[in-house]
Amino acid sequence: MYKINVLSQFSSAHKLENYEGSCRNLHGHNWKVRIGITCKKTDELGLTIDFRIVKKELNKIIKNLDHSFLNELDCFKDCNPTSENIARYFYKELSKNIKVKGCKVSEVEVWESDETSMVYYE
């Protein structure tokens, strides 16, 4: 079994509705996102999945979130844009769009600061 990781970043603002702390106020983060993909085998070249495929799909999602107010996006219309929900959103979207036989999105890690991160996996 193999596991590849791809890391990227984006900037956005959000606020946490019904939260009893300072995060209830509008604020921003420079988010980091790491995608983990497990693959059962390599192809004839010795590759599991081309990094370009993963980067392309990751960048599609980031393009929609970068420099936005997350609370106003349809994907967070019914939930707070917490690190947990952001990680789950990336996981679900990437799982739908990365279709390489023997490879599966295994986890998504989202950092809202250098000291704190959230990992989502199924």
C-alpha cells in the first residue's frame, strides 16, 4: 500500500454562528490543506497516481474558496465553516472527482493556524 500527500493553501474569512467565543466575529485564516491518497499498487511506470491529477482537483476546490467569505458559499449554507466542515467538504469533493483505479482519498488535514489542524477521514 502507498500513500501520497499533496499540500496547498488558501486564504479566506469566516465566522462561527452561535459560538460563545471570539470566533463568532468575522476573522480570516491562511488555511493549509493536505490531501492523503492511498493506492494499492503502482502502474508500469512505478507511479500510483500522478501528482498533477491531485493538484488539479485540489486547485479546483481552492479556487472556489480562496479570498472568499466562507459563510456565504453554498457549500456552507447549512453548516458553520469550521475546520471540521472544511476538511469534510474537501474530502467529499475530492472523493467524487479523483477516479484512479486502486486509489482512494484517505484523509484531508486542514490547518487554520500553524499550531492547530483537523483531520477528516472515513
